[in-house]
Amino acid sequence: MMIVIFIILILATIGAGRYEQAVVRAREATLRSDLQTMRKAIQDYTQDKEAGPQSLDDLVSGGYLREVPKDPMTQAKDWATDTDELMLSPEQTTTGITDVHSASNQVSQIDGTPYSSW
């Protein structure tokens, strides 16, 4: 009986570790997808309006995003944005947000890079 319980505990431990990895991979995939979507929306907004968005909420009010997603790493809508004097086109009149990153200070377990650098 003890051997059976010991084997079950070993299998449960292995399963829990794999579950944790699957959760991390899913969050990272969601982060990559959200960043790609928001970056595309920033570019589209800037090209259409000839002015950069001043906040991520401008993308929602302009119809470029349905809502600002939660950062899967911090579980909050606390994205770090970059503002630059870069003009994407000669017709652009004002600058605004040019890029977005995770506000998390955690490091990816898979490739060892900080989420804030993605």
C-alpha cells in the first residue's frame, strides 16, 4: 500500500510541475499576442489620425481596440508605454505613444528575458 501511495505522490508532483510550466507558457503567449495587437493598433491610429495616441484609452475610444487588455503578468491594466518624438509619416502633426511593454519586473522562465523588454 505504501508503494502505491509513493508512486501516486511522484506522479502528482510531476503533473504539478508540468501544469505550472503550461500556465507560464500560456501567459507568455497571451502577452506576446496582446503586445502585437496593441502595437498594430498604435500604428494604425497614428497613420489614420496623423497623430500619436496620448493614452491607450485613445485606442479604445477611437475604435482600434475593444478594450485595453490586462497585462497577463501583472493581472492589471498597467502597461508601460514609450513616448517618442518619432514621426511615422510626413503628415503626422503630433507625437504620442509609440510602443507598449509589460509593466512586470519578472523574467521569462523560458528564454530568460525580462517581460518589460518584450
